[in-house]
Amino acid sequence: LEPEAFSNDSGQWELNSLIGVGTVFDVGSECKYLQEGDAVYYQKAAAVPVPFFGQGLFTVAESQIIAVVNEDLTKRFNNINK
């Protein structure tokens, strides 16, 4: 599924080819806000393909994540600041 965005120019919903949608598979030791299993929106231009048996994996810097979709995010983020 590709995310859609409303275009004020055409007045219609169009595919947004600048944003990717994915699930976090693994995170590095310095990753502060993401966990495995998080659904994320990211900038496609920032995604670097990882050639691993044609699985379609990408690596994206945490700073390039646009949104995280998961339950209990507020609780998780509040615990980071403590």
C-alpha cells in the first residue's frame, strides 16, 4: 500500500511517491526512539537498499523517519526523557 496525499492542484487523492511505509526489522545500539515491529513512514530518498537475497530491505537513519505508528508510544517516549 502506498500512502496517498490530497493534491490541491488536481483536487484529487494521489499516490505520494516521496514517502515509504515499512516495518522496523532491527535497530542499532544508538537508536533512541524506534523498536523492532514499529510501523514507520520514511523519506524514500533517504532509504539505502540492503542486498539480502532479494528481500527488499532498506536501511534508514532514525532522523529520516517521518512518523512512528505503534501502541503505547507516549509511554515509551516519556520513559526516554527520565
